[in-house]
Amino acid sequence: MEVVRDRPYARPLPELDPTSEPFWRAAGRGELLVQRCPACGERQFYPRPVCTACGGTPEWEVASGLGVVHTFTIVRQYGAEPFRSELPYAVAIVELDEGVRMLGNLTDCAPDEVRIGLEVEAYAVAAEGGIGIPFWRPRRSGAK
Ligand SMILES: [Zn+2]
């Protein structure tokens, strides 16, 4: 996953806790992590301390960063900065090739061109403290 370092990240930062911190730190290095349970094989996102299928202890796995838009909305009104100056923007739930779904902003695509089923790839924007914030964009040539 590409890490964009020349785009200032002005939005509120995620609150790190022991369960989620590895996800944000890995995104800062260009790795999109999901959890996989070694006991039953289930994957899950968002990060949790236990497997929601069997109660086992999940491990981190680097995901492909590829997925498709499962559903989305276009945000056209927002009163507060910095979101206000980004209007209109797309927020999507992306189904990863690994089967889990992630919520994120979809960029590099006109709002009217966003579709369910659109093939997307993850990238990260470097933020304060060495973490990365994952975003989504339409796949570029070369990604399958
Ligand atoms: Zn499990």
C-alpha cells in the first residue's frame, strides 16, 4: 500500500488503544492489516482482542489492499472544517478480497462515478506520530 507523505492530514486523529494501535502503525509503514484467528481461520475487522467467531486470540495478517465498493454515500453537507472544504466526498464500505469490510473515504474519483462493485485499492496518508490513515481509490493499472 502506498503511503502518501506530502499531503497534510488535518482531520481528527484516531484514538489509539492496545488493540487498534498495531493497525494504525502498520498503515504508516504501508501495510493494511486485518485480524485472522489461528484457531478457526475467521478474519475480522475492526480490531478486537478476541475472535468474534470462537473467542480465540486473533493474529495480524497483511491484507492485499484490494477490494470492491460494497456500499457508499456521498457527503454533500458538513458544517465543520476540515471536512467542509473537502465537500462533496465519498465514504464507502469496502469489501476486501480477504472478506472483511472497512469504512473509509474514497478519493481520486468524481462522486458521480462511484458505484457499488467499483474495484478499489487502499493507500495511506501519513499522519502525526508515525501512523497512517487508510483511504481508498479506484485501482490503477497494474493492480488486479
Ligand atoms: Zn476464531
